[in-house]
Amino acid sequence: MIDGKLAVLAIESSCDETAAAVVLDGRDVRSNIISSQIETHKLYGGVVPEIASRQHLTNVNWVVDSALEEAGASMDDIDVIGVTYGPGLVGALLIGLATAKAYALACGKPLVGVNHIAGHISANFIEHPELEPPFMALVVSGGHTNLVEVRSYTDFHVLGGTRDDAVGEAYDKVARVLGLGYPGGPLIDKIAKEGDPEAVHFKRVYLEKGSLDFSFSGIKTGVLNYINSEKQAGREIHVPDVAAGFQAAVLDVIVDKTMSAAKDLGKDKIVMAGGVAANSRLREMMQQQCDKNGIALYRPSPILCTDNAAMIGCAAYYKYMAGGTDGLDLDAIPNLEL
Ligand code: KG4
Ligand code: ZN
């Protein structure tokens, strides 16, 4: 306990960020250390799983030590060890999980495995102290695109998801095609501001009527086809217009489906989560629609949108309070569902 509050030491290593945090009573973040591997993976234009695992291994101990130090805590003060056990890259997950188990065993603390998506949603509880379930959540990241009905702190009902690429993956692939670099999301976000979203039209993919699923794999081909046909016709590509056109095509569908799900289920609160929730245009569009429909919109600040361990500490707290602890046989599950 620290200051009379339950202290969680949380570890996150599902993709390319090695992160650790100390979180009190779920919402009071005392430290949030994130060691990003972006500079390494940039060389390859995307995350290389084997390299990610090795870097997690190199980083995890000092990241945990820094989180404890910054919180002014020792292991004696920690009540619970929270850790992401899926979904994610299996080799990457295993490093965080093995570390968490070692601390749990050596220090005699309970272990709580956290679903990474539940973590992303929980980032909103940290940012907005007054927020409580139920609400609708839009989870948009490099690995996931989900509409989730959050019924309580631990009860999540998935209404729809992507049938192929996640939206962040589409951003990253299109950025590569446009020669912008990695990770593509923030770069497209920035350059699209200088473009005209109506200059180049890309198809909006809604799937069957009423479906809350998504499909983004076709848009990269759409962008490639457009670039090739323009080149063949001897015309210059105006990258900001293509970026703005791509962004408009994916965000129109995401915003439409989120709003219709919230209205159909009578939800008066929507929360955004995941790396793409940091996108400025998506934030703007969601805010406009929510204002129009009398729905309250919650978004974490950008640092809590992308991968971090504070969100895992928050989700671990609520799972622990609901009686959910795990054994030391807890395994990493790369395709763990919510
Ligand atoms: O949540 P996250 O850090 O990792 C996963 O769990 O996947 O999300 C990373 C993704 C990347 O695809 C990145 O390009 C995207 O989030 N992203 C953005 C923005 N910032 C990060 N996409 C669009 N606009 C942004 N500002
Ligand atoms: Zn994530």
C-alpha cells in the first residue's frame, strides 16, 4: 500500500514498447515509464518480432526499476503485479510475463493478467476521474479495431471488429506506399492537414447493412492503384491530398459505425482508445458528431493512447478488485480475445 491505496506494479511488452508503471487504486499514476523501440524498427519499415523480443529483454529490468524509483516505492509497497498476457507478439509478451511472474514469485505478490485491449479502454479511467461504465468504446490501434460495449469494469462485449487489417496497420501501410516513413499514423495525421480530403476519392467500405465490422485491407491497394494510374498518365502525385483522401475514407466509416452503435444501444458516453485515438482528425470528427447527438466523448491524452503500462495497471486493479488473480502458469496468448 502507498498512501493507504492499493499499489499495482504493471508491465507491458506486447509490441514495441517496454513499459512499467506504478498505479494506486487504479487511477492514481505514480510513474509511467515507456521505452520505445521505434528508432530500431524504423530501419525495417515496421516491427520485427524477433528484434522486439530481444530489446524487451534488454530493457525490462531497468524499466521496472525506473518505475519503482520514480514512484518512490520498493517491492514491499507493491500489492499486486499486473501484466499484459495478450493479444500481441508472442515472443514480446513472454518477456513481460516472465518478468512479472518472477517478481510475483520472489516477492510473494498476486499476479493479475490483463488483456491489452481492456488496458487501452482503461486508459480513459486514468484521464477522466469521473468516468464510469457503462459506455461504448472505440478501440483503434496498430493491431486492433473494435467496437466494444463496456458493461462494467470487467465485462466487455465486442460488437464488431476488423475482418482484415487494423486501422493503424492501414495508416502504416499507406504511409509506406506514400514514402512517408514509420510509424505512419502520426505522419499521415500531420501531412493530411495540408491536403484536400475531397481531391482524391477512395471507396468507403461499409460491408453488409447493419454490420459493425470493418475492412481496411482494400484501401492500400486503392492508394497504390491511384498512384500508378497517375504516374502512367504523367501527372504528379500530391501527397497531402492522397493522405487526406485516405484518412477521410477510413475515418468516415469508423465515425459512422461508432455513432450508429452508440445510438442503437442508447449509450450516452463514448470512449476512444488505442494509438489511432491520438489522431487529430478522428478526434475532431467524433467530437462534432457527439456534440450533435448529445453524447459525451472521452479520449485519453496522446501518451495514454499509445502503448503504456499505466493503462495495464488500471485494468489490473479493477480485475483484482473483482477477484481475478492468475496462477504462475498463466501463458501468453497472442490472439487473446476480449
Ligand atoms: O496502441 P498502439 O501504440 O499499439 C498497438 O496496440 O497496436 O498503436 C500504434 C498505432 C500505429 O499503427 C500508429 O501508426 C498509430 O497507432 N497512430 C496513429 C497516430 N498515432 C499513432 N494513427 C493515426 N494518427 C495518429 N496521430
Ligand atoms: Zn496497443
